[in-house]
Amino acid sequence: MANPKGNKDNLTNAGKGRPKGSKNKLTGFKASVLRVYEDIGGDKAFAEWGKKNPGEFYKIIAKTLPKAVEVKGEVDLKGIEVRFVKPSRDNNPTG
């Protein structure tokens, strides 16, 4: 019978995380992506591509923004109006 969840007295390494000193593969991948980004033209090439493909550019930007913003302290909301507007084809950058 398997050990109950959370029981670390088992013989496997499950739940123990990456061993100290081991290489983080994701960090290496990110560094590789940045090298390729620079090799294909960096910011200048990205800006040119963004101008030609605004819909795709805005999708990328939207994925990099935080999903929620937490505000601590007092906030004066007097005079603030929030309206939800259904996007039309005329003002929708993703087409």
C-alpha cells in the first residue's frame, strides 16, 4: 500500500524538489531564447514585426501583464467610472 499523501518517509524522491546544485533547465532555455532573440535582430526586429502583426503583438503583450493588481491602503475612487464595452471590429486590435 502506498504511503498517504504528505508522508515523506517513503523511499522515493517525490515531493523533495530539485537537488541542491543541480542545473535548472528552464533557466538555460530562457538564456537560449534570449540569444536567439538577439541573433534575429532584437528589439528593432521585434518592433518591425509588431507593426506588421499588431494582433499577434498585442496577444503577446497581454500574456505578459499581471492578471490582477492588488492595491493596499486607501484609494479615492470618487469620479471613477467603469464601463464594460463590447468590442467591435473597428476597435479590436486582434481583428
